[in-house]
Amino acid sequence: MTNPFDVAAEAAAKIAELSGIANHDIALTLGSGWAKAADLIGETVATIPATQIPGFSAPAVAGHVASIRSIKLPNGKFALVLGARTHYYEGHGVRRVVHGVRTAAATGAKTMILTNGAGGIKETWKPGTPVLISDHINLTADSPLEGATFIDLTDLYSKRLRDLAKTVDQSLDEGVYCQFRGPHYETPAEVQMAKHIGGHIVGMSTALEAIAARQSGMEILGLSLITNLAAGIQKTPLSHAEVLEAGRDAEARISALLAEIITKI
Ligand code: HPA
């Protein structure tokens, strides 16, 4: 079987070839509601359809963007923006889920910013609230690590980067992200379980990616946009349309926030 790190190295080489940028410094995965950040953080040097890069495929979900962008930041560093996340629920296996993160590391990125749209358990969070991920609970019963690869996950979501984000916006709250397998939303009972075991945010991405990013030695910043209160916390049924709408409404604001955070990294 092909080694996933070899595929990531091939992907990074192709990105270097097509973008003309030999090394990237920082990488971002932009989830629901965060896409506009790509337009705000700097000057786009190259936009590459994800399908031209080894190991990537077109995303399965409407509202997710399938391109990889190379962006020159005002400080002269280069950011790699992954607009094409593969979700665990797509059923392509966990290697594909973390391929973007491993590719980012292979391009040289030392910082991985993982963003998502997610459900909020804390009732004080209104839809449209950005929240820093302080830790996670991986409820997928899976791991991107293969074999006897014992990796420490203490301070997985860097305290240094969370503190730095708070210097940009002191009102930023933090929470523990619970990754469910999806693609169904959680039942109200599952949301109560998540709450009781210490979760504040529920979603279908990010935790597996963060583990792979740590394995590759990157420093991680995780940000969730609360698109809705989680099932049973909000009294109305959940819908993907509502999630997308909350993302659109908050996009300009949270993208500007992220752009400002990036200038400080
Ligand atoms: N649960 C899981 N994933 C989500 C949610 C949710 O409530 N909202 C947006 N993505």
C-alpha cells in the first residue's frame, strides 16, 4: 500500500510546481463560514483546482470550495489555503481526511489553522459566534495514526495561539470540540452526552485533522463558527440550509477576525 506521507510529499511537490512557491509557512483549512478569509489575508499568487493535486478529490458538500490557494501575506510569508476538506462521513477513509493537513506539512507549513462550522452546546453562544477550540473529544473511534504511533496530544490546540487570538478579540470564548462521525446531526441525547463528558461544540471534522497535524509537528489553532445551537439545545430542527445561512451572515466578520489573527502569527 502507498505510504500516505509519500502521497503528501507528491502533492506538495505539485503545489510548489503549479504555484511557483517552494515553501509555505502557514496553512488554513477553511470550513463553513470561513471561506472569505482567503480574500482578506493577502495577495493570491495561485489558485489550483484541488483535483489537479495528488490525493485530493472534489468535495461532496454544496457550500464547500474545491481549490487550493497560495497566498502571499503582508509580512512576506506564504499561506496555503485548503478549501477542499474531505470529511470522515464521505467514507473514503481517514487517510483521505487528513491528506490536506499532511500535504500542508509537506509544503513546509509550521502552523495549521483548522476552522469549521459547528453546533454550540453553551446557550450563551448565538449563531454567528466564533469560538476558539481549546481541546477535543474524538468520538469517531478512529485515528489517522497507523500502527504503534504513540503521540502526545497535550496542548493540541496551542495555548500560545489561543492567547494570541484573544489579543485580537478579547471576547473570544473557548470550548471543547466533540467530533462525531456524522453525516446525521446528533440526537438531543447525544448532545447531552457530549455536554456531560465535557464538550461544548459538536461537529463532524477537525479532531482527526488536528491529530495528524500534531503528528507532523505543526502548531495548531482551531476555530469553530457556531452556526446553530446543537440539537435539543435549540428548540427547532437543524438544517444544512440554516448552517450555510449562519455561515454567510457571519462570514465577513469572522473572516476579518481570522485575517487579523494571521498577521500576528
Ligand atoms: N452538529 C454537527 N455538525 C454541525 C452542526 C451540528 O449541530 N452544525 C454545523 N455542523
